[in-house]
Amino acid sequence: MLYFVMVFIWGSTWMAIKVSVGGTPFFLAGIRFFIAALVLIIIQRLRGRAIFPTRENLKVMLAIGVGNFFLGYGLTYWGMQFVESNITSILWATMPVLVTANAHFMLSNEKISSAKIFSLVGALLGTFFIFDIGGQDFDPQVALGMLGILLSIFSAAYSNVLFKREGSHLDPLAINISGMLLGASLLMVMGMLTEPWLNIEYTSLRVGATLYLAIFGSALGFSVYFWLLKRVSVVKMSYSTFLIPILAGIWGWVILGETLTNKSLLGAVIILLAVTLPELKPFRHLGRSK
């Protein structure tokens, strides 16, 4: 249930980011994670738990703060100035490929198997059926935005696998608080140095989208994600990025007027089959690493 709650929330975040990003992506991303960290601090106080992990976990905190929140989401926000939300969700669907590659070398029990290759290839194929971008005219600015988003995915993939290896014993709320505060600080400094942050127009739509991203997309979404990451295979967790584009396409269609075609529905079927078939009993033998 928590897995699908996470997918539902993050399926809507791409639309919300596109609405809120404006011309100050780093600064607004920093505000998002700063607010989210404050919400988590309040929750930790009510739980009577430590707000921050111990100093012995500094490596994990730095990886999450810099790799996931600063680079991972900073570059995504920056790229979405030029790239549509549906295309961004497709690019993020490549994350399992990078997670699998990192996990193969970093985790002894997450070796690449034939089942994982089947799921990755099938899900990637389905993802590119969801949105037809073949007729899009080449735009160097859009291409640069896509490159920034791909770099952000690589950074997030590495930091998530590192957390699985060295931080799975940590309180997910505490590691999120430290990571979000570090990431938010770096993002806001970057925004102040490179963006016209003093001229931001705080419209009701932008403020509402930022609050939604902070409370639901970050405080709730990442807490559920890291709680699940402690209990579920890191590669299986990354498969959520194949399901999220389906919901992102629906939100984009309803809110932003993006078209959901028959190819999108076909892609959704391919994705679900690619992810679920290896988990069925007749196919489980494929999951054994050779």
C-alpha cells in the first residue's frame, strides 16, 4: 500500500514542478526541501526521536544531501525550465538502468540477472511508447535541459545505492532531515548566486505547488521511499520510476493539456507486464543471478 501511495504522489510531482519552477529553479527547489525538512523536524519531535543521524553516518548524509537533493533535484528543476514534464518523467525512467549498474558493483546481493535485464529492457521499451517525442524539432536548449536531467538521475542513483549499502539501519526521517537541509542550503545559495530570486512572483499557483511538493512530494514521499528502501530490493524500488510516467502523463493531460495517446496506453501495459511477470511463480527462476 505504501509503495502505491509513493507512486501516486510522485506521479503528480512532475506536473507540480513544471508549474512552480519559473526562472528560479535552484532557489525554489531549495525552498521546497527547506519546508519539507521543517515538517519532518516537527514529526521527529512528536515521535521523540533524534532529529539527525550520528556523525559516524556523515558519508551517507553527504551522499543523500549532495547527490540526491542538491544535484539530483537541482539539475532536474533546472532542466525542466526547457523540458516538458512528460519527457522528464521518461528520462527518470532510465534510473533503474543506472541503479542496477551501481548495485551490481556496490551490493553483493543485487547482481544483474536475466530477470532484471528482462524487466529493464521491457520497461524501457514501454516507457518510450508512452509519449511520442519522435516528431519534436531539435532544440539545443531542450537537449541541454535533458542532459542536465540525465546527470541528475545518475547522481541520485549512486546516492540511493550507497544508502542501501551503508545507511539502511538509519531512521529514514532523520536521514531525510539532514539530507534535505544540506541540499536546500546548497540549492538556495546556488539560486542566490545565479538567479533573480529577489524578483520571484509568489502567485497562489506557484506557492500552492511548492507547498504540495514540500509536504507530500518530499516530507511524505521521501520518508516512505527510504522506509521501503530498507525493506525492499533497491532495484525493485527503482521500478517505481516506470509506473510514475503513467500517472505523470495523466496529470499532464488533465492539468497541462498534454496528450495521452493510444501508444501511451500500450506503453503502460508493456511496463506493467515487464515489472510484474518476473515476480510470478513460473518466472521466478529467472531471477537467480548466474
